Amino acid sequence: MAETEQQSGSSPEDDTPPIPANFMVPKKEISMVPDMGKWKRSQAYADYMGFVLTLNEGVKGKKLTCEYKVSETIEKLLSLLNTLDQWIDETPPVDQPSRFGNKAYRSWYAKLDQEAEALVSTLIPEDRRGAVPEVAVYLKEAVGNSTRIDYGTGHEAAFAAFLCCLCKIGVLRVDDQLAIIFKVFDRYLWVMRKLQKTYRMEPAGSQGVWGLDDFQFLPFIWGSSQFVDHPTLEPRHFVDEKVVNENHKDYMFLECIKFINEMKTGPFAEHSNQLWNISAVPTWSKVNQGLIRMYKAECLEKFPVIQHFKFGSLLSIQPVKS
């Protein structure tokens, strides 16, 4: 299967590929714990972290509601996410004995599996169509696992990788930075929360009360960056429900807290211990730096997460060229 897809990846209309490599269908490369060194030294790791940190700088001190450019590609990405959202409405949960992991999710996922390349081809111009099978893999990996009906930070990472690939082929540009997070990633989170609620998805590899959050991580990083140098709101304020309700439309971090408050019962310090600890950190820039370190240690350097990550020509397992 992959063979034929790879061949079609270098079809005649790709006379001028935007990058020197031939596109390829991404595949897993990290199959044992000792392979983790290969991942940390890879071009993919450098590019992925570079992407996360560039966006982190871009949103520093900015509100979700601020002014920014919305390009045609951003509009197309939103329309793709709206399609996924619409499919949820068309695929209601089924009656089943088990409360978690509603099997209707598999029907929803099958639709994406079938349509992913068609959806992605709406984003990519003719001269780069060879990239479609490669980029589409990351979209399919970004919405949870259809066998286990779970979702976690590895799936979230696949969506960031999907956006990173669109940047690498020049479909998204530097001046799309704010829209990538404030429009596209924010909409993605909205659709993921709807999936999690509708199909009662299990948290993948969750550390329970010791993890930051059952499902997400990146919006806490980028969301804390939005607060850097805020004149009045400090980390201690996000555990105050009144502050959350008044400001969540401006700040991604508070949107996450609001969702946790809706989904969990009992004292915040008990169900979200890590976040409770973070609320004691004096400044947002310290929170932001700490979360980046924690993301590397708890997500990107954990074998159970990275064993599922796929590598192709755009996010390559090859070592970084020094």
C-alpha cells in the first residue's frame, strides 16, 4: 500500500517540489525505548519544538480577540474543522452498556479515514499536491484512536505536526502565526472537546490527578504565554471561577480551565493537582517556561507517547544537520 502511495507522491505534475525531498507516507520509527535518542536528535524533534516555540513567542501578551490577518488557507482549515464538527452531529452516540468509549466514534473516525486526503487536498495548491498523502496522515492521527476510543497529548501533537507540515510546504506562512493558534488551534480544541464529550473518550495514557490535564497540553503553554506581562491577572487568579468566566473568551488557558470545571466535580486542588500547584507560581513567564520543560519531559520524552509518532520527508527521523 505505502509503496504505491509513495510512487504517486512523485507524480508528473510535481515538476517543482517546494522542498528537495520526495514526499512519503509517514511511518513509525520509534519501536523500542532505546530508539528515543534517535527521536531527540532528529530533524523532526528540532522542527516540531521550533514550531511550538515560535508560536509561543508569537502569541505573547496577545488576546484571542485581538486583530490579526486571516488568510484563505486559514479559512479553508476552519472549514475542514467545521466538516469534522458536522460529522459529529450526523453520528450520534449509540446505546451501549459501557459508559465510556462510545462505539459511534468508530463510524465518525471511519468517515475521516476515508475523506482525509480529499479534505487536505483543499488546502494544498496543485504544484504541491504530492504532499497530500503525507500531510493527511497527521490529520488522521490528530483526533484520537479508533480502536481504544481514547485521546491524549500524542494526538494533540499530531495536529501540531499537521500544521507544522503545512508551514514547511509554504501553505501557511509566518504572518499566519496568530491565526494558527487563535483561529485554527482554538477551533480544533473546540471540536476535540465535543468529541471527548459526545463519545465519552478515554484519556490516553493519562496520569490521572498527577497529569496536567486528561487530554491537552499545548493550549496551556500557548495560553500562559498570552498572559505574560498582564497588568492585573496573575497565575493565582485562574483558580477563581469568577475570573475564568469573565475572561475565558480572551485567553486560551482559561478556556481550558473552564472545560475542566465543567467536566470535573469536587475541589480543584484534588482533581487538578498539577494546575493547582502552578497557580502558586509568581509570574506567567515562569509558568510558561516551566510548562515548556514539563511538556518535553512528560510528553515528548515519554516512549508511550512517541512510539505512535510518524515520520516522513517533512518531519524526518534523520539526525539534525549540525
